[in-house]
Amino acid sequence: MAQLPHHLAPLVSGRPHLDVIGMADPWPLPDGWLEETQQRIRELVEGYRPAWDTGDQGADWRSDAPTGTFLTWAMLSYLPSALPVWAGSYPFLGDTLLKPWLPDSYATPTGRFSAFTNGTDLWFLNVVKRAMATQDTTAVSDALRFTRDLALLFADVPVFGQRPVTLAAVIDRVLADPALVEAHLRYPTAVAAWRDLLDAEDLSQWPEAEGWRGLLAWALAGFDAAHARLSAALGADLGTADDAIAAMAATNGASLPEAFAVATTEERARSVTQTIHQLTSSSHDAADWRRRHRAWLRRGLRSGEQDAARLWVATSWQVSYLCAWLSDSTKSSSCPDLLGFVSDVEELFDPMEPIRNTHADRLGSLPPPTAGGAALAEAGGTSGGVAGPGVVVQPDEGDPMADLDRLIGLEAAKQQVRGLVAERRAEALRREAGMPAADRSHHLVFVGNPGTAKTTVARIVARIYHDLGLLSEGHLVEVGRADLIAEYIGQTAPRVTEVVDRATGGVLFIDEAYALVPRDSARDFGHEAVATLLKLMEDRRDDLIVVAAGYPAEMASFLDSNPGLRSRFPTVISFPDYDTDELTRIFSLLLATAGFTAGPGLLESFAALVPSPRPAGFGNGRWARNVFEDAVTRQALRITADGARPTSEDVRTLLVGDLPSAPPPSTPTGTGLYL
């Protein structure tokens, strides 16, 4: 197994450590550091309760939280960088150290990393900004001193680098100049003062003091250097640095902000913008790009370029986030693959104990093999694996909660899933607090018509529960009646067991589960399947979640068919039909994903095709996909007809005339989102 260099060894040492990817080396925590630091914070923050403070620090904090609580959290989060990626043992260090002032209802996140966003470039003036309301220079001076002392409290923490000392020194310059203190009575003049206060050396530590353009320029310098070094060592698999920036923007569905040209040059901004347009017009495959850059970074880790890979990850997050957010404040970034990077470091470098396979030991005790097998092969015999029942879907990379939020519609279902996640996190906190474990079943029932994204949400649930540590693998196995029920006596129970074996570690999704026990099914093997399934659900409750799905009325009958079903499936999530606007958005997404553009009036004409009222068993997203595929076929006939001379724009555009004249049926047409 490859080894990390000494300065990065804490990442896989098994000891508690702080790590801000790319901004500093990981730091092993001295014994008792958390408790000592929490006490030092308490002494400083409790001692600053200015008369102007109302005592209300906001809904995120307890009512008795001191004035500087939020600034302390911000210092613990943003002192390494205004847009840091925390990993290590405490990726939410602020939550950990400020727990005494967090509400009892707050559940500290449990992720393996945290990419912090930031809405204020001069975030460190939080308390000073609040003191400005007094219009009193004494109050403002006290707020500045508190900010300085708070920064110096963390000056001896290596992952914060020189930033605490630099910030304290600049604040001392402000306090020494009455005119600068006076400038801090109003936020606009304070901002102007900070823009002029810092010299080049200061800005190398605090680029955000120059505004977001300053941070973007700083991040780009680091990204360019890391990309150049990795490309020299590994090959230019991702193209130039500008190619990578354009790919990240296309992946995020973002354009370049004006700040990019200010931070670099107009020429560079034009070049990157042109590449973004080329990618988006040629159906940029975001998932493929994420796989390629993860593989590239993995090679960098294995080849000894761990520092360059860490800097690339940190600065690519900063560049991609700033480009997305500054161009559209509603956007964020899904680049780079942070979870993949953290996982790859552990997989490549975390030492593993030798594993003995007892089955291999057993083979060694058997008599020597004969030549019969070779003779059979020469005579034309074959060997090979046989696929098991059901469809296995491996988990996608990325943030499953973000994927859930991006789904069109389904607000009630999304809220129920968020509630389930909150319950699981709360259970973990209660166990840590010494409370008895809750005896709750995690199995679910999804009810709704076809094409309402039940399977899609089940896949996301599998990934979420894997991230929460409830499932060891996070995959999904989708089955129906034919996968579970055999034709002859004695074959159904083994078949159900085989399916559950494949699903253990993930989610077993049973589509049209009511078909297992149809009406007048007294002699059907479905009852045997259900009984076997219930026993296996209980035996493997710690590493298996079953989702039973189908129409609402039929699923109610299914739950009543066996006394053990309702208690095993306590949670029912409803998936209502999409409304016309949501179906139109799904149709538009299908177009964009396939590289098409909508011609004049196309979306309006599609909306007019949506049947009202909906027929029984309406196919929803499946119906929208059928309309799309029908339109693509009609367009193909149009642009390839005799005498046609289509332009590139003609090839990419679907017109109103390409739509079917009547709504198509909702028959299945493959797999994908909203099916």
C-alpha cells in the first residue's frame, strides 16, 4: 500500500486531527485540546457583553448566548480561508466547540467533510457592524478589540496559518488611528478603509479584504499552479486550467461572472466563456467529467503529488463556487468531487490489516484437483456467472441531499425524507448521550402513480442512509413479483433469500409490491414470499432497508394482507401526480440533457398535450419521456427527408410540429429520472 509523506500522515493515523484541505497540513490534536479551547473561548466570549447588545443572537443560538458567539463560529470556520473545505476528525469544528450555546434541538452534521460557503467578504466585522448602530467610537473600539483578541485566541492553531496574527495586526493599526476608528461608524466607510488598509503581504493572507474579486484572483493563482504541476506529472487529461474551469462552470449550469475578468484579464474571460458555450451546446456530460477529474486526482495521490492534489481540490472548489455564485446568487457548486477525494485518500493510504479468507483455507484441505475440468473445456464446455434476480443500481457520487433538492416537484415527499434524515441524526446524538437506542423500523412504503420518481427517490435514500452509516454499501436492488416468487413448491423462499442477500447493505425496492399477494391468492406462493421477507427484514434490520412501492389503494390492501407488514413499514410517503407546470419542466430537462433546444411555442404546446383530468394510472414523468422520444423520432424524419438541408441549429431544435397530435400512452421506455 502507498504511504503518505510525514506531514500528511495524520490523515490516516487514526488519531483525532484537524484538516482544512489544501490550506495547511493536517494537525494532530493534543490531548485535552478541545476542552481547553472551549474553556478559553468561554472566558473570552462571556467577558464581552456590551450594553448595546439586546441579548438575542438569533434562532441558531440559545437565548443566553453571548454577543460574540456567531463571530466565534465564523472564526473557527473561516480563519483558514473564506471558502474552506474542512475534513479530518472535526469538519464542523465551530459546532463542536460552541455546543454549550447551541439549542438542544440542534443536531451537529455528521458528514466526512464540509465545504463552507460565505455570503460576506468582510465576515470578520460581524460584531463591529452590530456595534455601528450605537454611533459611538468607544463601542466600536471595544468591538474591534474583541475581534482582535478572538483571532489571537487561535493564533497557535497550525491549520489557521498566519491569518489570525495578520488580522490582529491590521486591527491594531485601525485602533491606533482615530480617523480609521471613526470610519467604522458606518459600514460603507469601513469597507473602503479595509480596501486601503492592507498591503500586498496582508492581502496574500486575507484576499477577501479586497472583495470577492480579490479572493477569486487568489484562488485562481493557486488553482493555476496546482493544475500546471499535476498536468506536468500526470498528463493533461483535463486540458488546460481554463478548460477545467469551463467544465466546472458547465457542470454547475453557470456562466462566468464579471469578477472573473477583473481578477484575471478580459482575454482569458472571453476564452473561458467560449469554451463554456461549446460544452453546453454539445451536451456536456457532467457525470463523466466528475469521474475523469476524480481518476486524475487519484493518480496524483498515488504518484506522490498529494500536496498539489489537495491544493487543486481546495482552489477548484473556491473558483467553481465563486464563478457560480457571483454569476447567479441562487447557484452553488457541485465541483470538484469532494467526497470522492476524501474517500480516495482513505482507500489509498489508510493501512489495512491482512484479511484471511476461510473459504480459501478450506480449498487447501481438499484433495488435489483432477484434469476433468480442463477436458470438459476442451470438449466445448463453458463456465460463467449467472446474473441474480432483480436490477442492481450502484450508488452515484455526489451529495444525495442536493440531488433530492434538485428533483422537480415532490415537495411533500422531500420534506418527509428530510424528516427521516433528521430522525436518524438525532438517534445518533441520543446514543452518544448515553440514551437507549430507539427500536424503530426504517422500512418505507412509497405510494403513487407510475413515473412519479419513486425509484429515483429510493436510490437517493439508499445513498443518504449509507452516508449516515446506516447502510454499509448504499446500492439499490429493484425487483418485482417475478423476481421473488417461483413456480414450484420449495423454490420461493430460496429465491427471496437470494434477492435479500444481494440487497443487504443497501435498499431493496419492491415495485408493485401488492402483486406479491393478489386477490384470491390463498394457494399462491406470494404469502410464502412475504413471510420469508419479513423474517429476513428482522434478521438484517441493521444493514437493510426495504421500500415497497405501488398504487395507494392497492398498497393499503397489501399492508393488510399480513399482520406483520404494517409494523415493519411504519412510514408511508406519498408521491402525487405532477401538475402541468412540473411536467413541462421535466420535458424541458429531458430536452436540455439530450442537447436539444425548444423551438418557439414548443413548451406551451407540450403543456396543452397534458391530459386533464389525469386518467387512472397516468404515467407522469414516464409519459413526458414518451412525448419527448416521440418528438425526437418525428424530428429525425423531418430533418432527413428528401431534399432537406438541415443546419446545426435545425438538428438541435425541436419544433411544435414534432410533437405528437395526441397524448401518447404511458408505457415504460427504460430507466432514468422521474420514472
